[in-house]
Amino acid sequence: MSNEMTLEDMKSALEAMGKKAVAASRVLAVMKCEDKRKLLNAMADAILDDAEKIKAANAIDLENGRNNGLSSAMLDRLALDDKRVQGMADGLRIVAAEDDPVGKVLSTTERPNGLKIEKISVPVGVIGIIYESRPNVTADAGGICLMAGNTVLLRGGSEAFNSNQAIAGAMNRAGIACGLPDGAVQLLPWTDRRAVSLLVTLDKYVDLIIPRGGEGLIRAVTRDATIPVIKHYKGVCHTFVDCSADMEKALKIVENAKCQRPGTCNALECLLVHREIAADFLKKLYAQLGTKVKMYGNEEVRAILPEIEKTEADYNTEFLDYAMNIKVVSDIDEAIDHINTFSSKHSESILTECAENAAKFFASIDSSCVYHNASTRFTDGGEFGMGAEIGISTDKLHARGPMGAKELTIYKYIIHGDGQTR
């Protein structure tokens, strides 16, 4: 569909998509679990069948990205190889194998007047997902929404336009052949940014908006939306190396958290080190990572490592690259205060052999995921056993942390009576 559309034409087309999504949601909400499993597995097969077509479309996006000056981290997010295509299919199969999150009885209450009140899980309805870079989100988001009985309007980033079309095409072809209602998974066919503004105000048809991308996108969506938004702000993730930390274990974890995939939201961005071990630990860390990771530090850190630069952007930076801030702290209380001040409430880790300090860290840190002696890179739906994920919520209402199918349900009350009146 052409991007050369008037705003009114685009609005009219999007409203038509919304109507189809609502109609499809009513069918999908009562679809049997085995039928949802069948269509998700068929979608996984279709993605593998179309692997070469998907990679060819992705190659066009990568070439465009390089020509447009995308960073190496952003290109990594965009790239699809055999392993990542297989990962999309595997994610759909894992979601298909999960228990149906719809129709669960969450609680039952019997009132003195004989009314029986059940609280049951139900789909949200129609979900709009706005995302950047990662084309695998097309498969992940579509699959999770469907398993939770929701229909979905997908608006991917322009940098992944060809990849997203190829993935969505494979999924829809397979799903419709298995009885998926028309309109259940729709990819907005425009790269025009006006489409985002229209989608987030389509409150007559869309029940929930989930943005995935840079902080600028998410703040703009939150500002403009007339629909509830589950936010995923930037991942300013911290690791605190306590004075009782196992040195070799801590060095290994810090390297993994920063270097395994630095362009992800769960990568380490700020390292805090207890003063008692700072000199020894930081010298070993620099010897291990100094040629790979650009390090910034406060005055105390730079006294130990004079080679590094002054702390970047007052600890608020999400580098998404081979770079990180480092700060020496006097104790666990200063570490906790720093994290709760500068954290984006995503993922934080304490490296310590002191169980009391680990318990204090767990109780005091106000973030969605808190680790003890492990890398923050595990904050991921797949690593949490959810299969694919819809995103990682840094909100406190409805859903928090990695969001799978269960997190895309809401509830309603079913009341059984026998003639009661009030």
C-alpha cells in the first residue's frame, strides 16, 4: 500500500483494519486451545518454509540500514540469520505448548445470599504493538497475542519493513488455512510516522497499546495515546559487586552482562563496585575488557583506572553498545540508593556471597527483575520459560517484567444466581 496517502485516507484504512480486528477478536476469544495450538504450530512451519524469502527481505533491510547509518548495535537487532529464524519458529512452538491462559478461574467467592462469584481470565481484546528494529517481534507478538485470545495490529519500524512483511505474510497464510479469522494479525502497511499517531488514538477499536523501542518512541506514544499503554522504557541496568563477591565469578558475570549482546535492553549499563575490593576488581576488569568496552568512571574509579574517561551523562545513559559507567560505592546502602535513583526499573543484580546482603538487595530494589549472582541478560521471556515475549514491562500496573501470553489476559467476574434480588 502506498505511503503517499492523505491523513484522512490513512485514518479510514486504519479504522477498517480496526473493525476487522474487533470482529476477529470475538471469534478468537472463544477458540478452543487445541485450535490455537494448531495454528501457531502451522505458523512456525510456515516461517521455516519461507526462511530464504525472509532472509532475502532482511538483507534488503540490512543494506538500507547500513546506507542510512544505523549503528552496529541496531544492525545486530535488525539482522536475521538461520538461528534467529529458527528461534522465531521455536518461540511459536513453545507458546503453543503452554497452558491456555484464557478461562482460568482465578478465584471463587460464595456470598451469604447464595451468589457464587467467579473471577476468570479473559483476553484483553485488540492490542496495538508498535516496535522498532527487531523483526522477530512480528512473530513473537503475533503468537503471544493469539495464544491469549487477542487480535493484534502490528506497526513495525521502517528499518525492518521488508522483513516484517515477509514474516507476517507467512504467519497469516498458515493461520488462515487453520481457521484463523481474517483480521486477527494485521501489519500496518505504511512506514509513514503518522500511522503511529493514528493507531494510538484508535480507542474505538483498540484496547491496549504496547510500544517496544527507544525511549523517544515510548514517551511519544505515552504522551499521545488515548488508549492504555504498557510501557517498556530504556534499560539502564545495574550490577553491584559487593565486598564478599567471588572475584572470578563476578568478572565472568559482568563480562556476560555487558558483552554478550550489548544492544539489548537487559545489558549492563552501570557497574557499582564496593570500595573494599574496588582497586583489585577494577584492575582485573580493565585487563579483561579494557580493549573491548569503553569505560567511564567517577573520580574514585579514575584514580584506579586513569586510562578511562569521566562518567557519561550523569548515570542516565543507556549505551546499547560496548560502553558502561562505573562507580565506586561505600557499601550496599549506597548501591541501593544509587540504583533506585537512576534505574529505569528494568533489571539489577547483586554479586555477593553474603545471603543477608542478597536478601536486603531483593527487598530494597524497586525494579521488575532483581538478580543474585547472575547476569541481567536473563531478563527475557524465553529464559523465563515463556517462549516468546511481548516485551519487558517497566510499569507497575497489570504486568511487570517479561510479558508472555498470561500477561496479555485480563479478567471478568461471572456471577451465578438463583433468583436473588437486592
